[in-house]
Amino acid sequence: MKKLELLEKKLKYKFKNQNLLIHALTHKSFKKPYSNERLEFLGDAVLDLVVGEFLFHKFKNDAEGDLSKLRAALVNEKSFAKIALSLDLGTFIFMSASEENNGGRSKPSLLSDALEALIGAVHLESGFETAKEIALFLIQKNYPNIDAKNLIKDYKTKLQEITQSKMGQTPEYETLRAFGPDHQKQFEIALKLEGKEYSRATAKSKKEAQQMAAKIALEKLEVL
Amino acid sequence: MKKLELLEKKLKYKFKNQNLLIHALTHKSFKKPYSNERLEFLGDAVLDLVVGEFLFHKFKNDAEGDLSKLRAALVNEKSFAKIALSLDLGTFIFMSASEENNGGRSKPSLLSDALEALIGAVHLESGFETAKEIALFLIQKNYPNIDAKNLIKDYKTKLQEITQSKMGQTPEYETLRAFGPDHQKQFEIALKLEGKEYSRATAKSKKEAQQMAAKIALEKLEVL
């Protein structure tokens, strides 16, 4: 077990109540009268709001349905486990020997739960704004590219991954036409799979139109 | 359309930005470049955290799974619509004539969405603590009996409602035994349906044991 001060340094936060920190790091297997499950419940809601608010401000023109999808891409066990790993959180968790022997210190669910519990604990003793600051610092450090372009870029990448693994196909993009006055040029793009048009989109740049066509294709494939 | 000041009085909150208030009250049918859907997304997360935190403090000994269930009983369209009705919120919502003719001003989904959007708007301009204060004031005014006893009492009531409507049966409670020293008396209760034992529980009082047996029965019936 490493010294908890090390973890506090990484979080850039000093717990006023050290018992609360220990509480947040205690897995139920440790067989104490307390475990981090209730704090995890609280932290889960804190993180939902932190990320929801972050996306609300970042993507001012996106519909609420898109915000929900973006949030789901960030608020999940996998991404929280990644953040937890960056803090080396597994080495700080109190767990039973058998859980430890079972690989507990690197289990995504355990790591993600402890991260949520930590954020819940900060919210509890220092309020939402402080918890938000720490959560955003951790999220942005691990996901530095959460910006509109990158999340949009994901559509093409994501589609290609799926079509390659499921159909052995790479999507092709064909520019059908460019139209409109020079200062308001529009591009219409067709996305083809196995040589046949699968979706189509129009935007101010070819790149953007490709991304939109990929997004439509992902929706058709019911993976978005 | 009533004057918005009236609504602000009911909320005990004066919006700094009146446009934000209008935004929160604008249903998408109103065909403006904006609607309250994004604010609803934000408010939904605010309310989840507000209620989660409230229950966390109120039920200090309940497991995280029970907290989730309690939250689900409070954070839903039906209860938010009830709160919205208490504010007469329907009369303040901007909506299309056809939505209005369609009963929009009293639609639970529309009312609940507008309430969430209002709370989201307060969070946006005045922060979480202010939004929390308003939300808790509204929730406690409409659900004055959110306390452990009452929520536990709900198990018996809920079970009876279900067994009466589905089986035409009323659960019966039989005290099987009382045991233990006087200062630590325990009561074992059997819950019977159609004369047969359906669940059993032990607690420090008959009442509590009955509630626990009802809870177990609800879980067996898969309604909890």
C-alpha cells in the first residue's frame, strides 16, 4: 500500500478528513463496516453532471440526444478505469487478499468504482465546484482531445473499424457535387460500402460532409 | 400566458437573465431557433445529483442499491410532473397552438421536461448550490414525507396495492415468535398470501419486520 499523500498529490487535492479518503478507497471485499459503494453512488451522479455540463458548454449547437451520446462515451467504466490507471489508483485500494490475488488491483470495475467514490468524497466534503475542478482536470488530462473536431472525426474512424471487422470493407467517400457561391460553397458526399451508396451528406467542407455521412451510416447500422 | 414574475415568485428565484428563463420554458413545438431540450439534459443531471445527495445523507445506513431505488422513485416523469403542477408550470410554457390543443399544458412529459429545464437554467446561471436549494425546496414541499419510516411504510402499501389488483388478495402478517433479551427483543414475522407463507423477516419491532417481509415479497414479485 502506497502512502495516501502520493494519491492526494496526484489529485491535487488534500482531504480534510483522512477517514473519508480511506472510506472512498475501501472495496467491499475488505470486510470493514464500511465500503466505498455509497460514495460511488454519489460520485457517479457528480461525474454525470460534471461531464454533462462540460459537454453542454463545449458543444453549444448539439442537440440533447447528441450530448447524451457524447456523455455515454466518456462516462463509463472503461474511460474511468483509464483515468484511475493514470493515478495508479489500484495500488491505493484497500481490498481483501483474495480479491488482490484475483487481479483486483487492475480490474476496470474496481478501478472505476474507486474513482467515482473519490469524486463523491470530494463533493461531500468540499462541494460540487471543487469536485468538478478535480474531475475535469483528470478527464481533460486523459482525454485531451475532447473537442468538436475530434469527436466528429471519430465517426469516420468508428465506422471504418466496424465495417472492416464486420464486413471486411472500407467505406469509400465520393464527392458528388460542389455548389453554391464561393463564400458559401457546399459539398455533397456519398458514402459507399461494397460499391453501393449507403449514406449521403452535404456540408461546408468535404471533410465535414464525409464525417456527417459516416455518422448517418453509423446510425443506420444502429451503433450510434 | 401568465406573467413570468409569478413563476419566479413560486420558485423563490429571480432569473438574472430573463432570456434563459424563456429558453427553459420553450417547448420544441414553439418553432424557435431554441428549445428547452438542452437545458432539460443539464437539469436532469442536476436533479439526479441533488436527490442522490439528499438520500445519501437521509439514509445513512442504506446500501447503494437501495439508494438507487429510492432515487428512481423520486426522479421520474410522474413525480416531476406533480411538482410542475404545483407550480402551475403548464400555463407558463411556450408551445405551439396545436400542442396546446392537444392538451400540452397538462402533459406529464412536457411538464417534467420544463421543470428539469428550469433547474438546469438555475444551475447554469447561479451554480449547483442554488439549483440544489430550489430543487430541494420543491421536492420537500411536494413530498413532505420522504423519511425512512415513510419510505419503509411504502413497502406494505405498495405490496397491498399490487396483490389486491393482481390477485384480489390482501397480504396477512403473522408473528411467528418473539425472542431475545428484553432490551434486544426480536420479532419474526411471516407474510402470507392466499394463506401460504410467501416471505419472512426478523427485526426489532413487529412493524419493522412486517415492512421487511413486504419488501422481500416485492423483490420476489420483481416489482422492486
